Amino acid sequence: MRFVVIAVSFVVLLNQSAWAGGTGVSGRWAGEMRQVDPDQESRYSMSLLLEGSGGSTSYPSLKCGGSLEKIGDAAGGYVIFREKITYGALNSDVERGCIDGLLIVAQRDGKLVLGWFAAFDGFPSLASAVLEKEMVQTK
């Protein structure tokens, strides 16, 4: 009986660690984001690197990006990250820039489904994407 409990505990731990940025969502992903704000809608490219309990984002056309910190898991294989913009952030000196937010991701059918949320000037800012896994080129 003790062996069964230990084996079941080990399988549960393996499943949890796979979603901690493990095999399910880890890797390099890229695609197009669609952002909806109260007064406009925009589309732009993004790339995402997920590994371990963190990662990074890049929005080339917006000239910004940031770091990701995993803050939780949810039922259904969803992983939640806090995004901190580390370059190209919106501030009082610039008219354009990116803001910190939350990402929720889940891998479905070989793609990464992403939802993003932030609050800005008292209004919600929402974005979503379906990203493709980038193949790592070896020499």
C-alpha cells in the first residue's frame, strides 16, 4: 500500500511540474496578437519564450518586451504569468510604450493559446493570440 501512495504522489508531482513551464508550454512561440482597448483595436507580432518558472516576451513592432514570472496554475492546464516590461515601457517621457500585465496560456493542439490583461487609465486592456512553436535551428 505504501508503494502505491508513493507512486501516485510521484505521478501527481510529475504532472504538476510539466505545467510549471515544462513540456506543455515551454519553448519559443511566435504569432500575432490582437489587442482590444476601449477606443481602438490593434494587431502586432510577438514572440514568447517560456522555460522553467519564467520567460520573456518581445513585441518587435512596438519596440518593447519584458520578463515573465509564473504566479500560478489553474485547472485545464492553464499557466498564469506576471509580465514586467523591461524595455520600451510607457512612461511620462514617451507617448507610446508597453505596460505590465498578466498572461494566461494553455497548449492546445500543438499551439499556444494566450490571453493577456492589464488595466490602464481605469480601463481594461485585453489581447489574445494563438502562437505557433518556433523550431530551434541547430548548426
